Amino acid sequence: MRRKIGAVLAASVLALLPAPALFPAPAVAAPVPPGAGITVSHPADGQTVSTGPLTVTGSVRTGPAGVRSVTVERDGRPPFPATVTSGGDFTAEVGTIGAGVHRIVVRAVFGDGRTAERQQWFTGRAGSRYVALGDSWSAGAGVGPYRDRGCPRSATGWPARVRAPGGGSVTVEACAGWTGTPQRLRALGTDADLVTVTFGGDDIGLAELAGLCATRTACGTADFPGRRMSLDDWARIRTALLRDTLDDLYRRIRARVRPDTTIVAVTYPHLPACAARPGITPGERRWLTDRTDDLDEVIIDRAAKHGLLVADVRDAFRRGGACDHRGPGSFHPNENGMIRYAEAVSAAIRQGKPAKAGSWSPRRYPDATVTAVRTTRLVPVEMAAGRPACDRPGGVRFLAGGFTARSTVIARWSGARMAADDQKRVTAGDLKRVTADDQGWVSGWATLPAGLRGDAVAGLEVRGPNPQHGTTLGAGTLRVAGTATCADRERSAAAPRSGLSRPASAAPRPGLGHSASAVPHPGLSRPASALPRTGMPGWTLPATAAGIALILLGLALVRMTHSD
């Protein structure tokens, strides 16, 4: 009886094992035809894609034999046939994927009967991932409250209101004063489905140009402070220099995401239409509008070159009343403006039409003038709550960055829009000299004369050398406080335009010219505790080992029965 039981058990174990496990034949792979091979473009190996219907795309290098057919197997299901073009590009609809890890196997049969195979793994994730890049215009300047010291941004800016396809998560990497440095691109990866970017407004000092017009007469034709050129020439040259900068930025963004990731370049609104400011003449308003148009046309032209979508927000702001009204130097969208921004961007995403190249062309200037502009920066000057401080009569706390470390920086008031007597008293004040810290930031107190009219608009200009061997000019404006008490002023004090604060250990801000090293996408790794499934890499060896163990167990039982 024991003999029969042992024999039956051994036979059952052997029957459960596949023949190759007992008598493995040497694997001899048929050679792939010369010049042949398979490339899968989507989904990439290790990529995270949205759940739902999946289309696998790629190409087959057929060589001289040609290709007979291409199939795609997903997660062990029967192969899906692919459509193959004469050039070898293939497309296959492989059904709906859920969340989790998935495998595809692409097989090609060539004209001479030989085959090629490529296997890749990817992860399905519910919802889409949206990354917002940019300067203060994407960072939510104008609405607050602001977070992240050293990189002020607001959680209530327009990126949080964009209707991204599929919903999902939003990552805001925008930063007021961003110069295109690579560290802000760290959130980009092949899992990004949507990217928006505003760049150029802070680089040319769009809000600061408007602020200079609020405190200077004939601002377009007036000399640029500290330079032998007009503010108009400076703005035109700075805009022209943006072309190469935008090319580099758009190229680096595209290199970090998937080929099918939607990238949207967002323009800037007309500032005079955005929010009217007292004292600025109709001619100066037209000048500001023209310079904004120059900037937007450059953005559209470079976006078209790189195949990006464009969200042009200028029409959305023509009605006015959509900018921060809490200080004459704000010039950034308020709550209503954020809604208009989000609507314009959402519409551009829905339409999905690539940008068309524009016809804007720059003026020609002497090389020396272009070099001077290239090394000159226009930055914001933040003033505490936009009003003189109560604990220091006539004193205003200010902060600005972008200067050479330990250099001497000069601060002075301007007041061309003030009454004649107030203007004389303001501009006749002594220059204030302050020393930049080790990170190029300056802060201090600037004192206004007592008795100024309460509706006067004063400008503070802070000028000094920068690390590019040029000049940094900081410009800020504020409405002079009237006869209100300190308690009244403190209750009504508004937040700074961009919430700028100097971090305890702020790193120098390198220019866009610094190269960005590509961030390798980490390969998909299986948890150490996960057991291999049939069809997964490495499943054959554990299965064979288990079979051998069962064979030995069966032989031992047979021997025991014979010993009886």
C-alpha cells in the first residue's frame, strides 16, 4: 500500500512540472535580421501614466527583410494587433489600464520569419499631474497669503484654479523673481501631464517699469537711471535678449517631460488696462501697452518654435479692474484677475492649438549698448506694508536683492508725480548708503520728510553693482500715509506685493546661462517582498527550484516504500 501511495505521489509531482523544467533544452534565439529592432516611445520604460484607455506607440526598424506584423501583449492578455505604417511606426490600442504596475511585450515578425521582442514596465496612476512654473505672475503675487521664505508664492494663485484634464494633483514651482534657474525645474519628470510657464515679466521688470511710470514723468523717453539710454531702449533690448533665454528654457522643460506632455506658455496682461494708476498720462499708458505687447509677441514666437501651446491673457484683462489695488506699485492680478488668468489658460488647454510664429523683430542697437543692458537688472524693492512705519516717524523699511556681496548700494527717493513743493523736499533728501550682505541683499530704513500730502506717490530707487559686472536697479513705490493714526494705519496696512523676504541663508541666484544637467528618471523597482508572478522577470528559476525539491521529496517517499 505504501508503495502505491509513494508511486502515485511521485507521478503527480512529475506531471505538475513542465517538460522544460525537467529537460531544459538549450535556448537558441533566432538572430534578428540585420538593422532590425523595436523602440517603444509610449509608455516609456518605468513611466507613470494616467489610468484609462492606453495607446502604445513606437517604431520598428525592419532592415532589408521588411516587417510582416506587430503585436502588443499587456499583462499576459492575448496580443493586440498593431497598425504599422510603411515607415515602421506602429500604434496599438491595448484596452483600459488601472492603477498599479503593468507590463507590455511588443513582438515583431519580419518578412523572413524571424522575430524581435521588447518588454517594458510602467505604472498606472489615477488622475493627471500638473506642474506650474514661472515668476511672480504664476506665484500668485497680488492675492497672498505668501509662503516659502526666499521664494514667495501663494496657494490661491491662478494655477490652483486651472481646470486640468482628468483633475489630479497640482505642483506650483513658480517663484517671484525667478530667473530661469534649474532648481525650479526639479518637479518636472515623465509623470507630468501638463506644464504651464510664465517667464519674462520679472526678467524685464514689467511691474517695475510701471512703477517707474507712476513716479516719473515721460517715463518712456526718460533716461534709464544710471545709464546713458532711455527706459524705452532698455526695455526693447531686454525683451530682444529674451529670445535666446526662452529657447533655452523651453528646450530644458521639454527634455524633462514626455513627448506627449502638454506645455503651455502664458503671456502677460496690459498693465494700464489691468489697473489704472493716477498720474500716468495716456501716452505713457500706450507705451506700457506697447512694451507688454513686445514681450508677449516674443513669448508666442519662441513657443511656436518649440511646439508649445500659448494662453494669451491680454483679451481677458481688457475690461480692467483685475489687478491688486492695495498699493500703487503692485501691478499684479487680484482675486478677479486670478480667475481671468485661469479661464484663459483652461481655454487654451481645451483648444489644444499650437502657437503660430509671430512677426515681431527687434531694433538694432550698438553692441556696447546691448552689453550694458545685458548686465543691468531691474528688481523690485519691497517696503514694509507699503506705508511709513509707526515706530520710526517718516521711516520706511525696505528690502532688495541682486547686488554684489558686500558692495555699497545707494537708496534715494523720487517724486515726480508729487506736488511741486513736496517733490523738492523729497528729492533734496540725502542719499542713503547701505552695504549688501554676503548674499547680495540690502535692507534698511529710508526716511521721508514730514508733512507730505496723504495722496502723494513716492518712489524709492536702490542702485548698486551686481555679480554680472553691471548695475542692479531696484524700484518700488508707495502711497504716502496721510494724517491717519498709527493704529489706523496698522489695521489697514496691506501685505507686500510679492511677500519678498530674505531667507536666512539665501543662495546666489545664477543666471539662466548655467547649464542644467538632465535628471535621470529612476527605474521602476519591485518591492523586495513581492513574489514573482508568471511572466515576470525571474519567475523561471524559483519555479524550477521548487519542482526539483518536490521531485526529491517524491523519490524519498518511493525509497521508503521499497524499504518496506
